[in-house]
Amino acid sequence: MSGIGKTAIAKAVYKIQSVLLFRECLKHCQRMTGIIALQNKVISSILRDDSLVKDAYQGVKIIQDRVCKYKVLILLDE
């Protein structure tokens, strides 16, 4: 999906509203591997919970059960 303005949209939303952008999360997760690292970073950033997810299914359940209670916008960009 290159060239459709994802980065421009992300920058515009950031200027308009107070949102959480996880740019550092992506940089960090690129150094680490896989979806589990991304889930751990999202959970620790939003929930302030440092417990680690052991598999992708557990991460999905935590995000569905606990993160959905917060108003957050998560933008994932390269």
C-alpha cells in the first residue's frame, strides 16, 4: 500500500488531536522480532503493565479485554 498517504495522514492526525503514536514502538520492534514484541510494547505503553506476553494468542486476548477500555488511536507506519 505504498503511495496512498499513510504517513501524511498520521502526521495530520497527530497535529489535530492528542493521540498516542507508536513510532518508537515500531523502531523498537524492528530490532526485536515478531508480533509478540509489538504486542508487549503496546500493552506496556497503554496499560503501564510490564508483564510479558508469551504467545500471540495471549497478546490478542489482553488487547481485546483490557486495551479496548481506553480511547486510543494506534498508527503503525514504516
